[in-house]
Amino acid sequence: MDSKQKVLIVGDVNGKLKSFFARIENVNKKTGPFDLVICVGNFFGSSPEITELNEYKTNRKTIAIPTYILGPNDESSAKFYKDAQDGDLCPNLSYLGKRGIYATSSGLKIAYVSGTEADGDTPKSVPQWKFTKEDVMAVRDSCFASKSNMGDFRGVDLLVTSQWPAGIKDEAKTSSKRIAWLADAIKPRYHVCGLNGDYYEPPPYRNKPDKNTQMELATRFIALAEFANPEKKKNIYALNVTPVEKMRIIELIQKTTDEVVSPYADMCFVEGDKGAKEDRGNQYFYDMNAYDDSSRKRRSQGNRISGNQDQKRTKPSFDQEKCWFCLSSGSIEKHLIISVGEHFYLALAKGPVNETHILILSITHIQNASLLSVEQWAELNKFKDALTQFFKDREETIFLYERNYKTGHLQINAIGVDNNVAWKIQHVLEDKSEEHNITLETVPKPLAPSDLPQKCPYFVAELPDGNVMFTKQMKNFPLHFGREIICADNLLNCEEKVDWRQCNLAKEEEEAITMKFRESFKPYDFTV
């Protein structure tokens, strides 16, 4: 299967919907097919063609390619987003959201920030068309969320914003230092924006290595003019992109003759300190602790866990609005969903060990089970009980585990182990913990959220005898520890599947497995 994706990116549409949809359909017929269209800048505007949207909402007219748009940039445009249902404005037209990561089925990762920069550090009331430093921090953290080893980050495929970054071009009407910081931090292969009514494409620039990646990645900046502008400035850009995760490293770092130094190389990112020295190692004004594995940060985390609280340090922050697992997120892969309750839902695990490898996930953004309410805890146990009976009728014993470490969203893995070998689960846990120098305690099963530690990371696995094995010893904890247990040669015997990235399936396979499990689970599904 070809991993390349053909993407069309379009500048400010400004409400010229009829012309826009006709144009992309024509381009698709001539040079497509394209997988998706992304619009930057102002999508809605005052053009009379804006009324055409009702034709598409009622299916009297259709949109040829899945089209994704950014949010409003002013108050007058905000009204057009009120009717968005789970991000969908009409068939094949979706609002990405205020900020986040959108991942396509082929693995293309698109980071995005809607709107223009809000004034001040943390405004008390932020309108929908403004973004804050918390928004760009959240996008940055989402990009790093799946990386178990810092230094291995390869950047993202695209960063799409409405506002230009500061430092790219002095003549830009509006620009944002926060967007510049984000681009410098996540190192996209392409950064595309609109809103300035101009087309600008300088030579690619080379990013400097930092604590997140030792690779010298290149970024190509592209600003697009308004769609159908009278000066005929370039407003549509076609890309044929292989996801960074599927590229060879030599391709990512290969240099070209026309590239330039990063426009952010000498930029000071300390807010409120115009005279600060350009120390790039310390001057990320939003530098988060969430994924920094330096010895200094690990020591400070250890101090907090042991009770030596440092009140000046902020807790790790995660993207709560556009989390990959929140049910309302534009990044969630909805074809994996099996069952939805009031507080939790079931989904096929991404890169599953087998066809019955399930995740129990909170619908809203909750970091771990210790933070659940009484009602949420009760429904979590109902899902556990339903899955337990499902696997029991298959002559299997359910294995459940939760890793509250380097993850921003509550997720509990559930998988069946044949009854004949299920008794080995505890022995495998003990062997693997000894192998990784981890001390696991055997304790009674938690009866309430308060039985779990609320202020420190932990790992907990439920045993067939009703007890659990538990640890708070998370320094250098292996992120695939739970899968190592499942895949051990004396349990499921598939050690080649320890890394979920080696088990990725095509979307069609995922859909088929999800549908099969959903049908077989129906007799046990209390939400039906």
C-alpha cells in the first residue's frame, strides 16, 4: 500500500464556497485523486456564496474531497461554527478544532492552531477566535505524547495555522511569537498559514538539534494568498507527502543547496524579558516538564513523589481540549469505537496484540483512575465486569492493567488470556519486574478511586485471583511493560508485538475487527 498522501492546502476562502468547492472538484479530477483538503486563514466571510452551505448540509450538493478547516479568526465568523456536530459542519466538511493533532489513517500527523494570538500571558476570558500560550503548549505536548525516548522525535508532517509566525517576514501584517515558538519546538516538515493576503515561500530552513531530537530537520514555510484573489497570487498548494514516521532518517536529514538558517535561531522566547541572552537551552518560555527526561527533571519528580513538594514547579500539562483519546476530539479514530456509555467507552487498541485487545477509555479528559468520581468508578467497573464475562464465556481470563505514566488520558488495557495459562500472569509479572529492577507489590483490589495514589505516577495490573500487582516506582519505567507481560512466550507467545507501532493495521482491517468484536460483545453490552 502506498503510504504517500496527496493533500491540497488552500488559503483564505472568505466565504466563496460555491467557487471553492467547484475548484477543488476540478483540481481533483485533473491532478488527483487527493486524500484531503486543508484550509488555512478565514474560511467563512461576507461573500453571498456563504448561503450555499445549506445546499451541502441537506445533501443537495456534495463536496468532492474530505475538507478540514481551522476555526474563526474574528467574532463575525464564530457564528458559523455553532452548528458543528463532533466537528462536522456538513458531509465532507469538518472543523479541526481550536488546537490539536489530526492523524490520518496512513499516519500523517497534522498539528494545528486556530485563530489569532490573545493579548497578554493568560487572559481571564478568551474568545473562540483567540489562542493562548496554553493552547500552543498543549499542541507541543501532544506531538511528544507518544514518544517513549526523548531525542527520537522526528517532527510532524504539517503545522497549519491561520496566523503567521514572527520572524519569517518583516512585512507580515500580523504575526505571532507563540506560533514561532511552536514551529521551532515541533519542527514540522511543512508549516502553512494564511490571513495576510500574500503568497510567500522562502527556501527551506534547517532546525537546530535540541533535547527532543538530535536530527537536523528541515522545514518549508508556505504562506498562501486569498482564494480567487484578483492578483492571481498562489492560493492553492498541492503536497504528496510520506508520513515522517515511515521515512528513512537519511531522507529526513538530507540537505538541499538552497536551504537557509532557521528564522528562529536567534529569537528569544522568554516573555517579558526583552534583554535576555539568547541561551537556546533555557529560553523556551513555555518549556514543559511533561516529557523532559533529563536527570535534573527526574530528580525533581522523584522528590515530589517522596513528599518533598516543590510548590514552584508546575505539573505536566496535557492537551485537554484536543486529546487523542477524548471522545469529542477531532484526532480520535472513531472507526475503532465499540461501545459508548455515560462516562466511558470501549475501543479497539491501536496496534492491537490480537483481535480482542480492547481499551477502556474515559469519554472526557481524566488523567487516571484515581481521579474518578463515584459514578465514573461505578461505570468503569460495569465495563470491566461485562468484559470479564465476555472473556469467561470464551474460556479466557481477562487481564487488565493501567499505566499512569507519560500519558495524559485514562486508558485501561483489557485482553483475554487462555484459562489454561492464566495462572502464569503473576509469575510473568514478577519475572519482568525483576528484569527491569521494578518492585511490584501484591495488594487487595482497589474498591474506590481513593485507594489509588492521586499525586504520583503508578502502574497497576489486575490478577485472576482478584488481587492486583502495583508499583509507584516509575523512574525509567518501560512504556511497553504491560504489553511485555501480555506477549510473553508463556502467555500469548508473541514477543514481536511488544511495540504497538509494529502492529499497526490498515484502516480497513481495523474497521473489520472492530465490527466483529462489536457484534460478538452485544449480548454483554449494557449500553445497547
